[in-house]
Amino acid sequence: MCAIIYCLEGAVTEASVFSPDIPVLGGGDLAAGRVFCVGRNYADHAAEMGDAVPEPPFFFIKPATCLVVRPATLSYPPRTADLQHEIELVVVIGKGGRDIARDRALEHVAGYATGVDMTRRDMQAEAKAKRRPWDMSKSFDEAAPISAITPAVAVPGIEQAALRLTVNGDVRQQGHVADMIWPVADIVAELSTYMALLPGDLIYTGTPAGVGPVARGDRVRAEIEGLEPLDFTIA
């Protein structure tokens, strides 16, 4: 498959020509690659879902076609009556690799972004109850809104950053990146033991407690300290 090559803070990135371009603050664009997501990476969220904390972390994948960049509106998807929000720090891989050592993992990170993992919660619950894969509850059009990318060098304290998501001005989710069970370096190192990471890959790193439903007309704002926020209305 053909590739497009971009530059992000000196790191060459490659991704499919079918992937969306994500703007990089300070100039340039990134052609996004695969979208990995970490499940249950905040203890309070695992508790609210009635789940045990996993050991080690587990991952699932959304296709890059789920990405929507800086959306003004987000479509309410079909086949659900319980669409829910999950604010997440997104890690952008700038240098690929396999079996990456934890103490070198951050060298592979080119930047960060604000993301929201939209979930068809009723579909997910049914799939879990029937012991079926729940891909369709996480993978649908516009299921992964994302902000512009902030280069990693611009946010050296990102692992202490605060997160907050509001719906119509009411706070639904808040916490800190430091509350993650598995910090960024651990996530990158662990994921690279399953498959080689590639430049342009994105990792949604999990969500704190407070996930909940949104309805048509709701205004959502997702904020992570030091990064561009996301503002969109459910259409």
C-alpha cells in the first residue's frame, strides 16, 4: 500500500493514504496510522464498570476511519440508545519499534492530543453478556474525535496534566494523567511486545470515572492541560 511521509519534530512518520491528516501545532500534518486503545487504565473507571483492574494492560483497535479531527459536530450513530463519552490522552508514535524497553519508550513518542473514545454502551454490554467481541460498540463512524497534536517537547509535564470533560457545562469526568494505572512508558513498551509499532500510530490511553450518556444537542468539551481542547455538539 502506498504511504505518505510527513515530519513531526524531526521524526519521519508513515501511514496509509486512507488515514486522515491531523494538524500538528506549530506547523505540518500527521498522516495517522493505526488507533490502539487501552482498556481499564484508571482504577476508578474499572470500579464504576464493575470490572477488575487488568494485569497487564489489554488493548483493542479502532480503524483509522473512526478518527474525526477537531469536529464541530459529532453524528449520533445508529443502532444505539446509549452513546457515551470517554475522555482520553492520546499518544502519538513518532519512531517505530518492537520490544521497546520501558526506559527508552518515551523516545518513541512524538506528541500528544486530546481524544474522546465514543462508545455504544448498550451494544457493548450486550456483547459482554453474550461473551462476544465488542468491536462494533467501539468502532463506528466518528467514534474517535481528536484534537490537533501538540509536540511532546512542548508538554514535558504531560504525565501530571489534569483531564476534564463537561456536557452542557456540567462536569462529568475529571482526573489526572498521573492516575493512570499504566503510565505512557509502560503502555508503549507493553504494546510493542504484541506487534511492531509504526510511526503515526495513535494510542488512546484510557479514561477516568464519570463516563455517561450524551443526547442529540448536547455540547461536549474535553480538556487536557497543555493540549488543545475538543469542543463538539452531538448532531
